[in-house]
Amino acid sequence: MPDTPSDAQSRGTDHAAKMAKKAAARDKIMATKTEEKGLIIVHTGKGKGKSSAAFTMIFRCIAHGMGCAVVQFIKGGMDTGERRLIEDRFGDLCQFHTMGEGFTWITQDKARDMAMAEAGWETAKRLIRDPAVRMVLLDEINVALRYGYLDLDAVLAFLAHDKPADTHVVLTGRNAADALIDAADLVTEMTLVKHPFRAGVKAQPGVEY
Amino acid sequence: MPDTPSDAQSRGTDHAAKMAKKAAARDKIMATKTEEKGLIIVHTGKGKGKSSAAFTMIFRCIAHGMGCAVVQFIKGGMDTGERRLIEDRFGDLCQFHTMGEGFTWITQDKARDMAMAEAGWETAKRLIRDPAVRMVLLDEINVALRYGYLDLDAVLAFLAHDKPADTHVVLTGRNAADALIDAADLVTEMTLVKHPFRAGVKAQPGVEY
């Protein structure tokens, strides 16, 4: 049976009232969020999107004219679209350092991997301390920590004591250490629900790189 | 006790052997991934990063010179960094359409929200059919579907029958419908582990917008 005008009007009024209530509740909550601070942000989990979500934060910094930087600990060997775009178009705002030699299992040289990771961490410390840099993305650092290529306690101590108060540091990679999650302000776990590799689909430009 | 050279050498050999085995296993798996196809990709869950991870895929397309497009169903009222960057710098490769008027609970007008969502979907269909467009991001469409502003069956039927085979479509937002997850090739759930709003920290440029 078609709606009578009064039915529709009644539903419209209910909807408006419900949404007004939501808006009021939201305003009340948001009014309590007044602090600005540099965050320690962690993206972990087995799903996709850990680095991708971090790179959009880098693009947001670029859009706002905020200095930022990327240090890639593991994926350095890959020619990715985001790297090319940042280096070619926004190198003035965003420094890009790649420390790894592709995925670690390709190099088969632990001493070299460890030296690379240490060099990456030295670069990262310099960038985090730099007052012109407002966000530093430490891409795949969790993997370097997990393999023992970097010392977790040293990284946590630096973040706790040497990170400038208004600088954001984003750490990505699977298997984030519990102590890092404890130290972080914002932690998201990317969970794999369904992946096309299982159906024989290869990595494709735009989607994976 | 310090390592003797032979200890270190032995561990180095073990590591190289382990990594060589991993590399061989990975190569074997990757060799089976030969298909290229346009994917239906869903980012859902209560955590952050759903839209952010999708936007890096858009930036990857831009980097590869692939035409792409964004239709925002809900966040249209926000001036975000990623939107400004794409519109100002990459408008030739990426069309950007905002259909909503900010979050729905601000408008309090269901009829208007529904009309907006329908207009967004008409634009989305045109873009998905366009052979020059290789990826279409339907940002926050899950929210429009959840509120009943769009017809789920119509959206699924279009994706199944009218999407060109090599076009990627990315659908974001909380509460993705089960039928959409069934239809998708790649699904990631972003899970909230820890959020700084709880500690009174407000949304900040670079991080949230």
C-alpha cells in the first residue's frame, strides 16, 4: 500500500529527531577533544592497508604543507607508485629514504640486513628530531624489530624521551610488539577477511604497488 | 661470552639457508598468481584506515598514469587534504565527486540524503562504465547502504553484470553488508585497538584529514 502523506511526514519527523539527537551527542563528545599532540600510531595485523593507510596520512601532510618523511625498512627494493609520486612531485615537502633491499628473504645476508636496519634507524632518529618534519612514517619497521634487526628497547626509549611533542610517528608492519602497542596512542589492526591471491590473481598496479 | 667466529659463521649460514627456503617458497606461490582482473575491494570495520588505505590505491593509479575516480557518499562536506591534493594537482587523471553534505546526522533530512545518495550512485555507474577509468573509489558507500539510502541488490547486480572486467571498484565504510563481502575479491577489516580520542585528543591535520 502506498504511503499516505501523514505516514511519510511522521517518518520524516522521526528521522530528523533521531539525527538531531545523534548530532547533539556527537557535538558533546567532540567538545571534550581539545588536545593537540604528536601521536605514536601503529598499523599492524595480517591484512592489507597497513602501509597504504599510513601513506594517505603522508599525502595529507603534503596537502597541508607540513614537512614529513618516510623511512622504508623492508620494501626498499620495490618501485612503488606512492614512492615515485612523492619523490617526483613532492620531494620538497617529504623526504623519502629506503633502507632495505626488497623483502628480507631475498637478501639471505643477516649481517647486511642488520646494518641496513641500523642505518635506517639512525636516519629515522635524525628526521624525528628535525623540527621541520611533523610526521615520520617508519614503514615496515615492525618486521625489522620482529627479526631482531633493531633493538626494541632502544626504539621505545627514543620515542618516549626524544620525540618532539608535536611530531607524529607512524610505525607499520605485522606483529607489532606488545610493548610498542602499549606505548602507542592510536593502534589499528588490519585483518584479512578475503584475499584474491587465493584465487590466483597476481599483484596489480594501482592495487598493490 | 663473545661469539667465536665459527658461532657467528654458523648462525649466518643458518639464516641464509632459512631465508633461501622462504624465498623459494614465495617464488613458488607467486608463480601461480598469473591472472589480472578488476577487483571488487571492500574496506570495513570500526577501525581507522578504511578510506586512507583506499586513497593510497588512488594515488598509486595516479602514479601509474591510470585514470581513476572518487565518489564520496557521506564525507562530502569535509575539506580534506587528500581531496584538495587530488583536485588541485591530479584533476586530469582523477575525477572527484562529493555527493554527501557532511555526515548524515548533520542534515536531518532523510529525503535529501536519499536523493544525494542516488545521485552519487548514478555518477558512480557512469564512471565505472567509462573505459578510461580503471579504478573507482566509492567512499563511505557502506554507510549509505546501511541506512537504506541505496538499494543493495541494485548495487550488487551492477557490480556483477555491468562492471568492466579490468576495472577495480573499492567500497569503504563500516558495516559492509554480508552479501557485498560475499561478492568481493579482497576484503579487509580495520579493527580499532586503541584510539587517542579516548584520551581527549582532537582530530588533527595530517592524521585525520
